[in-house]
Amino acid sequence: MWSSPTSGNLFVGSVLRGIAAALEQRGFMALIAETQDDHDRLRVTLENLLSRRVDAIIATGARTGDEIPLQAVSRSGTPSC
């Protein structure tokens, strides 16, 4: 799963395609969530993904205030970066 604050950045599209291609080669599928730079959306998205027991989480664009939901991911044991 990929959680991004804004997919409007042209660079993000290339990164997403690369991640999706690498995952597909290994039998996985990328799930993408747009948080729109909103702390609450990030929290809800991460909670939802953790409850669904995703294999891993990749989060980009973390900013001040995102530490608490990101720490929850770390504590869950779900691989993340």
C-alpha cells in the first residue's frame, strides 16, 4: 500500500508505476490511498489498512504531526518505510 499526501506531483506518478511494477513481478498488488495532506485522513487510512492486514505500507511526504499514526504502523509489526 502506498499512502501519499498529494498525487498531483508529476514525480509521484513515476514512482507509483515503478513500485506497482516491482510488486506485480513478485505476485503482489499495490493499493494507493490519497491523504490530501490531511492528518485525520492519514490516520484513518493507516488504521483501515492495518485492520485489513496488508503485507506492507509505503508512506511518502510525512510531515510534522504525522508521527503518531506512523508510530502505530511501526508498533503493529507491519513492514513499512
